[in-house]
Amino acid sequence: MHHGIRWRLAATVLTTFLLTAVPGSALAASPGPGRTPAPTVAHDGWTVPAAAAAPVPASEPRLVGAGRMDRPAGEDVRFAFDAHGFATLARGTFRVSHYDGGRGGWFAGRIDCLIVAGPVAVATGVVTDSTFPEFVGVRKGFTVYDHGRHDRVGYSWALDETGTESVPLCLSGAPYESVASGDFRVTEWFPPTPAG
């Protein structure tokens, strides 16, 4: 079956399932009755799910965790994600900070797309808050390669000198940065495809 047709069918199946079987309030990140919330870690003043938490059966794609990139002394670059859901039905949050010699800033926002294949997640999100006002409203892209103790991260603005260029949904760069500390967990999941 042609990939474009398969993709549209998969998205239609998932949308139908969510609209008919899952109440809107259930899409919130609630642990549900009788369950305990997942452990969390603090990241630059922001709490995200701990990537090292015990795996759970996949019912949707996931990208969670926080990490500091491998940069020269004095430079501090961090990413944190709490992203769940398939394609444009994804939801969650992200936060990025970059400081060099005490100068820099951060931005944070809401996830609007997530695709996971194997150990790689590609996500996008729109900036809603930042120390750089010109970033607010810009869609940024992220790529995470979950590779045990050797995770890698990429992002869409590597060649964007202004940081104000939006990207299309679920578009980012290759995961070229190495993670020095922290951990990310990527969970693959695709909706079932119709038989035939």
C-alpha cells in the first residue's frame, strides 16, 4: 500500500478511536484511578517525567525526559520534553535553555506534533513563553535519538540566525548533539491499520 494512503488511513483510524472511545478529559496527563503518577525530575526550574521510570505498555508515542548537551566549559544547553500522542493529535510541553558565560535565555511551549519510529522521535511545538519575546508564536522542531547512555538531540533552528523561522509540523534536523547528562525515553507506537 502506498505510504501516503497508509498514513491517511492510520490517522483516520486513530482520530475515530479518540473521538468515539476517549473522553476529552482523558486526554489530559492524569494517572487515572488506582495508579500512581510517574516519577519526575527537575530541569532548569521545570518538572518533567523521569525517563528512567519503568516502561509502560505503549498505547501512544512518547518522548519524555531531560538532558544537558555536551558543550565546552561555560556553555550550558538543556532540553526537556513531556510529549505524548500520535502525529497532530500530540500534546505536551517542551523547554529549551542556552546559557554561555552567564548570558543567554530559554523558551518553552506546547507540543503540536510527534512521530516516533524505532528509537527516534521527531516533534514540533509552538513557543508560548520565552526570555526572547520574538520567539513567542514560532514553531520549533526537535529530534531525539534514544540510545541508552548515548542519547542525541537535533533541532530545527541550527541554521536559523534569527531563531524566528517557523517549521512545518513534525519537521526537524538530524540528532547531531550528544547528551552529556540526563536521559530521554522514546516510545514507538503506531495506530493499527485496517486489514486489506
